[in-house]
Amino acid sequence: MATRHRDALLINGGASNPIAIANAIAAACREAADTPGCSYTNDPAIRLMVHQLAHVVGVSEIIDLTEYRAAIKACEAQEA
């Protein structure tokens, strides 16, 4: 089993530290890039880790476009 697959199972088991999850995603992307025939969009390990990160930071709660637009505006305001 590749490292990213083991990490994905551990993370999906209930990891809650977004920094650790993001670091694991970055490492998984590097590992996947070195795997013939693998891409970021079809790798189950990366998809599981991204899913858990989305859960931890509450992305699933952005159900309607109002919350999405508010997040965009807040980021744009910080850039101004």
C-alpha cells in the first residue's frame, strides 16, 4: 500500500487538524505525480483526504450561493 492510501484511511477515520490534512494532501499529490497513470482527479486517496478536509472546515455547510459569494467577498476584501 502506498503511503497516500494509508494516510487517506487514517485521515478519513476522523482526522480534525486541517494543517495536518493539508500537508498529507500535498504529499499525496507528489506521490501520485510519480505514479504512472495516476492523476489528482482520479486518485481515491487524494479524494478521501480532500473530502475530510472539506468536512473539517465546514465546506459542506456552504449549501447555497449566498454563503459562497460571502466567502469570495471576504477574501477579496482582504486582498484589497
